[in-house]
Amino acid sequence: MSVVGIDLGFLNCYIGVARSGGIETIANEYSDRCTPACISLGSKTRAIGNAAKSQIVTNVKNTVHGFKKLHGRAFEDPHIQAERAKLPYELQKMPNGSVGVKVRYLDEERLFAVEQITGMLLAKLKETSENALKKPVADCVISVPSFFTDAERRSVMAAAQIAGLNCLKLMNETTAVALAYGIYKQDLPALEEKPRNVVFVDMGHSAYQVSICAFNKGKLKVLATTFDPFVGGRNFDEALVDYFSEEFKTKYKLNVKENPRALLRLYQECEKLKKLMSANASDLPLNIECFMNDLDVSSKMNRAQFEQLCAALLSRVEPPLRAAMEQAKLQREDIYSIEIVGGATRIPAVKEQISNFFCKEISTTLNADEAVARGCALQCAILSPAFKVREFSITDVVPYSITLRWKSSYEEGTGECEVFSKNHAAPFSKVITFHKKEPFDLEAYYTHPHEVPYPDSRIGRFTIQNVGPQHDGDNSKVKVKVRVNIHGLFSVANASIIEKQNIEGDQNDTPMDTESSSKNQGRDDELGKMMMQDKLEKERNDAKNAVEEYVYDFRDKLCGVFEKFITEEDSNKLTLMLEDTENWLYEDGEDQPKQVYMDKLQELRKFGQPIQERYMEHEERPKVLNELGKKIQLLMKAVEAYKNKDEKYDHLDPAEMEKVEKYINEAMNWLNSKMNAQNKLSLTQDPVVKVAEILTKSKELDSFCNPIIYKPKPKIEPPNDAQSKANGEHNGPVNGQSGTETKPEPAKDNSQQTKPPGEMEVD
Ligand code: ATP
Ligand code: MG
């Protein structure tokens, strides 16, 4: 089995492979490790890579390059229209509305989908790897920009399929770089220590990406990714092209922009000049022979002029850095190092902007061209069973928040909820519970369209079928699992219905799956066996589902409500354990007896329970403490009133009241000491006092004090009417109030059941 990582660049592609000696980047038939993303179609043959690049100027209309960002977009997309205006070859709308490339190939007009074009390039890269590895290649990991949306990712996946590749993962470019950085580091902090935060910056030809990752031994966690998909090396080339085009207009009366071939040559020369200026600050010449109309042109530029010309572009370096730091909630001093990759980070002014922002030297220890491919190959090695690599856990993020909207034709109204927030850990699954009576549609879309460099915020529409009311007409409980998978693709993974079952003589509703029912007595024995078998199978499935749900639910809460209640070390351990369990469920644990699942759940609960308890205790404690405090105050007031000879209490026994006072004081001391001790603890420690103990204390207080303090006053015989009238006395109730003893209202049971957080419930 092959282990291959592909950096599918806008301009340049690299291939990393795992061999017994480790990871290496391999060379193509030109002994070049860089394969240009370029395809030239001719009347007899196709050329791909280096051979195609040399035909850009000679076969202008049929040499396709710069197509990476045409993926997954509609032809009418403004971004496509902007690209189209600059491309020397023709773009056309495909029958399904997407982007096609129109070329002459084998003396015929042909329209290729962008997936087919990238497919050709990937097939070439596959062939190069097969030549180097001397065996068939299928499994691979392919890089994509972290800002690629669902549609763009799906389109790249389709291209891989066309090329005959089995893409194990679409990997975000900066995450690949982070893996290439981290996996070999021997000195990463231990799991329980503070992580090492590293910033990765990649500026290639077409885009600029930043990510911040936290490293501990054996793991990397992406904290934030930011980007400017419209800044890259090509924009610097363009600034130079615009400048020289203007100059040549006045100097030579040449309109370069009207001549595609001259324009392509100017682009090539400007790119060279740009690179030279990175190494040299003095004046550098630009000479092109026979440029247009048989004219030779020449000019010059130096680095200072270039930087002035590109000031607007350079000012776009800082905002993504700032945004990434804000999103990761880090300060400059929390950053261990800044690693830069991508060709355009070689521009000195770009480097300067980055290092000025962090007030720190930047590190260029990674191979700027090959780090992405190496990271992808490493990821492929981790995913492939064919290769043994050191364990390294990678947690990426969701780049844009995702919301689900639902509606059904029968029921009124719509609803929505955000299912993944920006920078939420990925891959990740969540279970959402709906209460519905009929099939309904779910529409997934990006919550904040203005943050997404893509004109359509819709991700997909999913119909949940076969939903009906319960036997009693109630809504059905429908559990829908949504997922951002390993490729960064969103999907509704599955949906199941929980059906109420009325068992005779039992008022409780038993949740059960839709498929089977254990009613139906009076069947013959044969049938009985099958029913029993069904029942056992269902129980086995339920036990498996319970493990799966626990994993998803707990992982969700670990980054949510439970986060504060667990140390980072324990959280890391538990996350790994949950991950292992998830993997186990899809592998060895796919088909196990019920008891095995029950044991697994028990094992997870052993670790999860204390965290859950700390959380619940923390939520409930303030309320019960407060109630006990109030109760003590009320009792103390009564004692005070008794001491002040309030006639309401003048019937009480002094010796007993002394005991009561002592009891109340003790309770108050107990409360104060517990509160003090509790305040000294962190949230990750088990509480010194449990809610149940406080409630017991409260009850004890009631049962000791109430019978004494609230002992009814002996009734005084009312005088008879005549006497009363004669004396003019009034012993009866005044204003209908007194005459009855006051009793505090029984403490209300406020301990409402709190809904377990994490799992979302929507009506
Ligand atoms: P993307 O990451 O956008 O898909 P890519 O991966 O193909 O593109 P890279 O190979 O990382 O891009 O970088 C190519 C860019 O880097 C080109 O614009 C190239 O001109 C520029 N570049 C390479 N070397 C230098 C240099 N020494 N000075 C300035 N720019 C350079
Ligand atoms: Mg790149």
C-alpha cells in the first residue's frame, strides 16, 4: 500500500512519500521536485507539469493553469468572472452551471470540467509517485486551503476520484505544515504542561493563510485559522505587471494588456524580477527581447520601489495575524515561534510585516516549498495501516460556523440553531434531537456569509423521511447526527426515531427504536424464537448506540460546559480515550456482544462521572447554599424576637430555645466553614461539600428547630359574646390576620431537573 501526500498548489505541486527511511519529497521525470500545476492540450497529445509550463506562451489558449480556485463554484460566481477576465484561456458554463475550460484538443473543441482538469494533474502526480515508489499508488492525502468551503472541497474530492486516487483525507495546508513541524519535535511539553503555541504562516501564489496550533507531546490542536484568500505571490506579480504596462504605454506606445502572449511574458519576467528583488535591494533590470511589434523593452526597479508599489498588499499581512491571535485568545508572549512557508513569504517586506507584528524573529527552519507535501505524507502514514508511525493526534477546526434551519410543510414556522461554531474542533459529530410529527427538511448553511469567501452560504439540504406522530398523537423524538468529517465536509450522517412504547399495566413510556416491537403475544414458538432474536439484537444495538452517543455527547461537552471542570491533562487523556473508543466502534467494536458495549460504557463513565458531578454540583450548589442561608436567617430572626419578648413566642420553653439557638449557630458555622473551604478550591477539584449534604443539613435544621420555634401557642378561650360586648374588649382576630401562628412556607423544591447540556433539543 502506498503512502503519499500531495500539495496541490495553485502554481506548484509537490509529492511527499513515506519510505522505510522516513518521509521524502520525490522528483518527477525532469528531476524536479516541483511539478507546475499546468496542462497543455495539443492537436496530438497532452503535456502536464513542466512540459506544459514551457508551452504557456506558445500554446496560449490551450494551456490551462491557475485553476485551483475554480473548484466548486458556479460559472456566474463573481470570483469566477474576475478570474475569467484575467485568464488567457476560455472558461465556459457547464450544463450543471459549474465552471468548464474550453480548449482545442486533438483538433476538436472540448469542454472540460475543472474536476477533470485537476484530475489530469493529479493523475500525473500519481504516475510520478508510482514511478518513484515502483508500485501502484491509490491511497493519498491531498492538501486544500483551510478556507475552502464544502463545495470546493467536494469538487477536489471528485477530481481525486477521476484520477483514480483514494483520498484518505483532504488536509488543510497549514495543518499539514503544523504536523510536519510537530511530529519530529522531541522537546514538546508533556500533556499536563502548558502547550507550546506556534504560529504558521503560508503565503503561496494565490492565498495567504495563518494558523495557530497548540502542541503537546504526541498531539497538535489547531486553535484558530485565518486567511486572506486574495493575497499571494500572484498579486505582487500583478502589481509589477500593471506598473510596467503603464510604463511601456508611454515609453513604447505599447498596449500590453491587449496582447495575451506579451502579457504572459511580462508576467513571467515580473515573477523573476520579484524573486530577484528578494535577494537584492539594488536596482535590477527588466529586459524582454522582441516583446511586442518586434520591439525590445527594458526597465528597472529596486526593492524600495517595489515595496512602495505593493504597500496596499503589504498592509494586508497584519489583519489575519491579529485575528488569529484574537481567536486563539493569546498574547504575543504566549507564542513560542512563528514558522513561515510558501514561496511568497520569501519577500523581505512580507517577512518584516510578520516579525514586526509579533515583535519577534521569525523562523524559516521548515522547507518553505515542501512542508505541505511532507505533512500530507505524514498524515497519510498515520492513517494508513501499511505504515507504522509514532502516534500523533491532530485536531483541526471548522473554519466557518454552520447553522441548521428546518421547516416542514405541515407544521407552522421554521427554526434554526448553530451546530458548529467557528474554530470548533473537527472532525466532530453531534446529535440533535427534534420533536416532530412528520418528515422535515434540514438546510445547512454558513452562519455568517460575509465571513466566507464564497457567494452562496448554503451547504446542503437534507430531508428526514419516515417521521410520523407517536401512537398517542404526540411528537416523535428524532435524533439527527450531524458531522464535519475528516475532509472538513459537513453532512447529516443519520437520523433515528425514538418511539414510545406503552407496556400494559405500566404507565411509563419506554423509549425504543422504530424497528421492533416486543408486543404481540400468542405467537407460535417458532416465531417466538425469532422475536427473541430480534429483541436481543435490538438490545445489542441499543448498547452500542449508547456507547456512541456517550462518546459524541461527552466530547462535545468537554469543549463546552465541562471544559472548566477538568484539568487540561485529564481532558487530553479523556479526549484520546473517546477518540479511541470512536475508532474502536468503527473497527473491532463494530460487531460485539451487548455485554462488551456495556462494559465499554461503564469504563467511560468511570472517567466521565466525576467531571459530570463536579459540573452538576457547581450548577446546583449556589442555590441550595443560598436556601440554607436564608433558612438560618429566618430562624435567627425568630430567636431574636423571642429574646426581645415578642408575645408571639412568649409561650416557648427557655431551655429548649437555648438548644435551638445553639443548633442554629452550629449550622451557621458549618455553612461558613464549608463555603470558605469551597471557595479555595478550583473548579477542577471535587467539591468539599455536596449538594445532597447541604440539603440534609437543611432538613435536620428544620426537624430540630421547627417543632420548638413554631410550636403553636396555647389557645385562649374566647370570652362569651355578652361579656365581650360589656367589656368592650376585642380578643378575636384583628383584621382577620393574627390569632394563627406564622409558619414559614415549606422550602419549595426548586431542584428542577436540569437538561443535560451539550445535546441540543429543539422543537
Ligand atoms: P497556493 O499555496 O496559493 O496554492 P502555491 O503553493 O503553488 O500556491 P508556492 O509554491 O508556495 O505557491 O509559492 C509560489 C509563489 O511564491 C509565487 O508567487 C512565487 O513567485 C513566489 N516566490 C517563490 N520564491 C520567491 C522569492 N524568492 N521571492 C519572492 N517570491 C517568491
Ligand atoms: Mg501552497
